[in-house]
Amino acid sequence: MTAQPLVKHDAALPTGGPHPHRTAGRLGRALPLVPSVLLLATFLLGPVIWSFYGSFTNSALSGPNAKNPQFIGLKNYVDLMNDPVFPLSLIVTLVFVIVSAIIGQNVLGMSIALLMQRANHVVGSIVGTLVVAAWVLPEIVAAFIAYAYFSNDGTLNQLLALIGVTGPNWLFSFPMVAIILANVWRGTAFSMLVYQAALQDVPTEITEAAMVDGAGGVQRLIYITLPMIKTSISTNLMLITLQTLSVFTLIWVMTKGGPASASSTLPVLAYHEAFQFGDIGYGTAIATIMLVVGAIFATIYVLLLRSEDQVK
Amino acid sequence: MSRRIPIIASIAVGSMVLLAGCSSGSSPNDNGSSSAPSEQAGPATLKVQYLQSDTFTAMNTLMTSVKTEFESTHKNVTVELQPVTATDTDYDTKLSLSLRSASTAPDVFYEDTFQVKSDIEAGYLLNLDTYLKTWPDWSQFNEGAKAAGQGDDGSIYAISLGTDTRVIWYSIPVMKKANITLPWQPKTWQDILDTAAKIKAAEPGVVPFTMYAGTGTGEGTVMQSFYELLYGTGNGLGLYDASAKKWIVGSQGFIDSLTFLETLYKDGYAVTPAEALDPNVWKTVLGTLMPEAKAGGTVEGSYTPSFWEKGGPFPWPAYTTDVGTALFPTQNGEAPGGVSMSGGWTLAASATTKNPDLAFEFMSLALNHDNALSYAIAASQIAVRTDVAAEPTYLAANPFQKAVTDAVSVTHYRPATSDYPKISSAAQTATESVITGKQTPQEAAAAYDTAVEGIVGADMVTKQ
């Protein structure tokens, strides 16, 4: 090794010799990826393919179709289109994703990150800790906290009672408001951390130069800061959208999708059909639709990212 | 092309490593199962899965003592208890998932009677006929219990642990304050509403008469509320015409039952609709409202005393004197003058068990006279063994044992088909829409009819 000090710097080069063949170099680089590719294929791609296949069968948890599931073509999808709960669930899901993730977590996370830049150190770390605390909690614990906060004789209504207001039964009368607020509370920390990191990379010289040119705070934000962290914004949007799309525990604990499927997002509906009604084929059809919705969002964000790269 | 070959090769090598890892991981299991067939010689493991919860520990007690007893006579056998802490519904789901694969299926398990038929159709359950022929105790089981574990082919696949009934449980102090004649036995639905009105007038702040509704309480909504109403209307067939094997739609009884619940909630006789939708409402009613004389009455199962007994989840020493029971009446007092619903749980063995003989031995030990007696008392079950039902200790277990056992004469069973869970859910949804004011009883009944037709197909329903 001491004879070839240069090799040390290039981890991708195999130890075979100082001037390896290109193919061997590629192999060397691909090798560390193999375990993760295999794991992804086994635990991610496998279930996706199985779920896709399952959505064309009448596979069930019990009963005759559990033993010999039949291939029934598009019947699950046709039934889904005729199911009055499905369009409702799709709308509920979109509202949940757009309001709680794209608007709530994203905008709030960005605002806190911007304010934290200016805030004094003590206030900054207190706010940061409070926000991140919700993120650190395991999902089931956060869900129970949110349930205890919004339930009929919960913290929120007790606080309202102190000022003489009789609060409504949030989980019953406004289930969507409750789960959206809960998800904003839980997920804002992630966006905040992403934006904090991104804002630190904005060179101060540029903002200062803009300031010298007479740009106000809002102008600096719109013309300097936001364009410079655009990539982080779309990456963040992609991550929080997909995360929110698959939120299950929070909703299940707080409302179980009720009352009368008023807060039944697609994951809750899929679980309900597959595991409570034992209709696995139908449940996987809903899961497949969910995959499509996720793919649409992801494509939009990827396209946004790509167009930015081209501009650059 | 030449570039890809090394990559493919490396993936192949990697996958071999991964597979090797998998197979070495599973080899201990192989050892365990390969020794299983020679059960006289080698050691064997018997996996036993059952339900337990903070309010249901009797099964755990039974299984723990049977394990000790069984292992003392079978030196080479280890009984592995797998209690599942869950609600009934989640337990059924978990069990079905375990049974899907032979490698995860427990050998012996606690099985809900209404799952028995669909699990037989799925091929999950072991046919017990050959074992029962030589089991002397089998003749002690009553006919209803035998039928509960029977498949359409006439064979027995599950053995009943006990059954239950549903009756009205009312608070004597509340009734007394409202000047209701005791013992209270409503003859019609109207009697219940009249009594509730009197309680409401006499005791503000008391919930006069509450019944479950909505999807929150799940199967409890139908078993302990809606079916008591539905099976007391019209010809008493309820959901399903068993002789024609068709589901009943368009029935006036269905609309009337929903209307009764609507009245109960709209007139403030029951808990609020929001409270009703909380899955834990039964804990509020049985654990708080009844003991504190804040509720006049409700419909609940024969196992209710087990909640109030010493050591139960809501100990209430005075329940023996402060509570009365009554049969739930038919709509207008039609014969037979009362309605009850029965369910119950069984023990069954997996069709894929490697030790069927041991599995049956374990089941027969758990279901013998002494164990069945102690379980019936601990879990407030209605005994299905005639020798247990005649035991003085069983009859004296709690003051309501006779009343709830008498309800067997007017009881009904749920249709045990694999479509039932969905139809039950459609009925629960109908009650929810009505008590929350989203739909009128007529609209909710029509939505139920559409849902049932969608679930079973138009040729499987019959209009009434």
C-alpha cells in the first residue's frame, strides 16, 4: 500500500492495479450497491409486484377465495369506480396531502426556518427543540398525543373552556381539520430542518449585494433566496408528499377514518377493505391506485427539478 | 453488452450470499419441524394462539394452567403460548393472516364461531371427526354447540368453549327514583321509550336507556343493539333467510329498527352520537355510568358480570343487588316475547399442523369437565357441556346466571357465511348514518339494500 499512495484516494478503484480496465472499474463501483439493490428488489419491488398482481384477483383473508384465488381481471377496479366511498376517499386524500403537507408543513417549515435565521440564539433553540420534539416522537405516541389533544374532553377543549368557549367535538365534527393540524404539527420539523440546511448554503454576499442595490426583505426572499433553494424545495415537497400520502397510524388512532369514512384516506380505506372485510384483492386495488397517485405527484416534482437544471 | 455481464455476475454472487444467509437462518426451524413427526421420541412444540385484553384474561388463565398440566404428562412437548392482545376484530384478522401460511399457523387456536364456516371453506381448520368418535366427553356437548363447529359437509371442525346471550341490564336505583315498577320487563319497544321518558323527566343528567350504534363499536353495535331490534320485527328472520339461502332486503323491520335507534338518540335517551362513535363507549357505560347510577339501562352480553366482579376491569361489589336483567322485547310484543343474540368462541386446530394428535389432546384437555367449568365461571360463559351446566358452582357463579341462560330459548345466531362481516359493516354504517342525522331511516335502509346487493349479487337477495 505504501508503494501506491495514489490508489488510496480513489476508493472506486479495485486493488488489482494502478491502471485497471474500465469494465472492472464499473464492476467495482456497482458491487457495494448490490446488497441494497437486492434488498430493495426483495422488500420493495416484490411486494409492489405482488400487490399489483393481487389487485386482479379475488384473493381473500378467509372463505373459499383464500384457498384458490381466481383471476378476475379488472373487476376490482370496476367495483372501485362504482363504490360511493372511493371518490370521497380520493378527495379526502388529496385534501389531506395538499393542505397538511404541501401548504401546512412546507410553508410553516419554511417560515420557521427563515425566522430562525434572524432569531436570537435562545429563542431559536427553544423553538427548534419544540418543533423537532414532535418529529422525534414515534408515530404511535404522536398519534395518541394528538388524540388526547383533540378528543371531546381533551386538552384543546379544556383550554377553550378556560376562556368560556365550549369547544366542538373535533374528532367527530371536524375530523379532517383535526388530522390535518395533527399532521402539520408532526411533520413541520422535517421541512424546517431541510430549509434550515438549504438557507445556510445561500451565500450572504449575494443577499448583501441585493440589499445594497436596495432590495427589501420580501424582494430578497422572492428573487434571491427562493430561487437559490429551489432544488431543496422540490426535494422536500416530494418527500413530504409521499410521506403524507402513506400516513396511516395517525389517522387510525385519531378517527379510524370516521365518522362514516369522512376522514378515510386511501391507506385507511385499503386497510379497512383488506383486513377488516378480508377482501385482499380489493384492498390491493386501492393500494395500486395509491401508488399511481404517488407516482403522479413524484413525476410532477421530478419534472420541476429537471426544468430547473436545464435553466441552470 | 460486455459491460453488463460482470454486473449481472456480481448480482448473482450477491444473491447467492443473501440466499445462503436466508437458508442458514431458517435451518433451526427445519430441525424443529423435522423432528416433529416422530412425536413419541423427539421433542415437539405446540403453538397455541388466543385472544387476551385488559378486559378479557380468562382465556390466558385457562391456557396457562392447561399448558402446565399438558407438559407434565407429555415430557417431550413444549407448549408455546401466543396470546394476542387486541380487539376481537383485530384478533380475527391476525389469526386469518397467521393461518394463511403453514409456517406461521398456530397448531391450536381460539376461534370466533362466526369465522368458523369461512375458515372451513378456506381450508384452514382440521377435520376433527376421527378424534371425536373416540372422545367420551363429546356426548356432553349440547346440539347448538355441536352445530357451531360444523361445516356444510357435516363434519366438525371446531369445539365450542361456551356461548353467550344478550339481555337488558338496568340500574335498580335509577328505576326506583323514576318510580318504575320492579322487576322491570318491557313488553314492547314502546315500553322502553316510555320508561326512558319517565327517567329523563325524573332524573336530569342520567342517560335513560342507551344502545350501541355506529361503526365505532363494530360487531357490538349489531350484536348488542341492532339485531335485538331487527330480529324482533316481522317474521323474525332478521338478516338472512337460511332456508332460501338469501339475504333479506327491503324489509320494513329494518327501517323500524333504525327509526327506534333514531328516536333513542334524537330524544336524548341514549349517550350523545359523538360518544356512541367512540369505540370505548362500552367502558364508559359499564365502567362509569352504570355503577354511578348515571344510566338507566343498556343491552349487553351475558358475560357482563365478569366486568363487575372482583378482579374484573370495573369492580363493583353492589352489582349483585343494584342491577336487574330483562329480556329485550319484540317490536309489538309478538311471540316468543323476547329477542337475544348468541355468539361464542371455539377451539380449533390448524389443517396444516404437524402434530394433529397432540393438538387434539391439548384441546380435549382444555375442554374437559373441570377446565370447562372453571372457564365458564371465570369468563361468565353460558356452559355448553350439560354436565357443567348442572354444576351447583356454575349456577351460583353470579346471580344472573339463570336469567341469561334462560335467554337461550329466544336467541338467534348470526348468518355464518364469509360475506357476513361486510354485511354486518353495512348494517353498522346504516345505524351510524341515522344517529348522526346524515340519513333518514328510509334512506339508510335503501343504502344498506344497495350495499348488500353489491356484496352478494342481485341473485342472492330476497325482497320482503
